[in-house]
Amino acid sequence: MARFLRSNFRGLLAAQIRMSSDSSQVRGVFTKIHLKRRLFYFCPLFRQKEREALSALKKHHEEEIDHHKKEIERLQREIDRRKGQIRKLKHDD
């Protein structure tokens, strides 16, 4: 019985050691990935590309706003035209 417990304990201990070394390797891989990401985000080239993307997005939104303003003006003219037609019809009666 003692022999069985000792062998079982050895297997458990070996598995724990293997798993701890695997987890330290995994931690090492994640640390490397994290460092690469940090270097990427803090590098000047990334900031420049981010600024360019934000300015392009801002320009796109401004163009959309201008388009919608023109559309509002067009629809307002259409409303005024229709109101004029209604007044004309009332005047003709």
C-alpha cells in the first residue's frame, strides 16, 4: 500500500512540475506578445498612422454633415414649393 501511495505521489509531483514549467513557458510567450504590442502602440509610426486615420474619419464625417445639410435645404425648398401650390389652389377656389 505504501509503495502504491509513493508511486502515486511521485506521479502527482511530476505532473505538477511539468504543468508549472508549461505555465511559465506560456507566461513567457504572453509576456513577449504583450511587449510587442506595447512597442507597437508607443512607436511614433503607429501614432502617425492613428492621427492620419482620425483625420480621414473627421473629414468623412464633415462631408456627410455637408451632404445632409444640402439634403435638408433641398427638402425645405420642396416643402415651400408644395405650400405654394396649396396656396395657389386655395386662391383659385
